[in-house]
Amino acid sequence: MRKLVAGKLHGIHVTEANLNYHGSITLDPDHCEEAGILPMEFVEIWNKNSGDRISTYVILGERGSRCCILNGAAARTCQPGDQVIICNSVYLDESRITSVKPKVLTFDENNHIRDRLSYSVGVDAEGRYTFDILDQAQNALPVPLMVSRA
């Protein structure tokens, strides 16, 4: 089994850091639903400003609020305004890698969704893996790096 990306909120801005809460990250349910992130699901959070990386679970905030609130100990890793990447994952057998199409949302400075993307892994005629980033219309975008299958 391999751990693979299932969905991602890329570049969402932290709206609040609440040290005096029980823990977790509070997210807008609209963002979670679009990216396939579930309530109580563990996610990894990577702070683009500081480089800090943490793991915590998701709780749902107010629908339409565009919130991204780090709670409890996680609040020490981010400040309001920091850009973070929030990623959930799934464990799959490598033979199913081409069936996974992670949804990736990118954000503007007010946490409005800017882009709706997906990742797509394929296999070429020589049996090597290919990787594409697709926009919502499933058009391939330029990918800076191609990884060959070993």
C-alpha cells in the first residue's frame, strides 16, 4: 500500500489562530466538500511562510465563511495571514494509482477559490508513469517535472 494525495487546499490563508481551543483545524465546509476532505479526517498542514509541518484533524466551521483556523497546539505553528497547504491522503495499492484523481483548490488572499485543478497519473506506451495537472475543464497544464517509473 502507498500513501497518495487525495485532495488539497493549496495556498489557503490562515484566518485565525486559537490557542485556547481543544485542537484541530477549522475549515469552511464548502472548501472541504469540493476538495474531498471529511470532518474528523487527519490532514497534513504545511506552512508556506515558516516551513512548519503539522498533522491534525478537521472540524467544520461556518459554511461560506472561508475560514482556516488553527486551534490548540496547532495555533503555535501559524499566524493569521500565513499561506498554508492542507492535504489529505488515501492508502492504495500501487496498481490503482491511475484511478486516483485528487482535487486541488488554489486560493486568493481572501480565501476565494481561484483554481479548481486535479492531478492525473497515467502510464505511457513504455510503461512509465506520466503526471498531468488538469484544470476544471480537464485541460492539461504544463508540468515542470516528469517522473519515470522505476
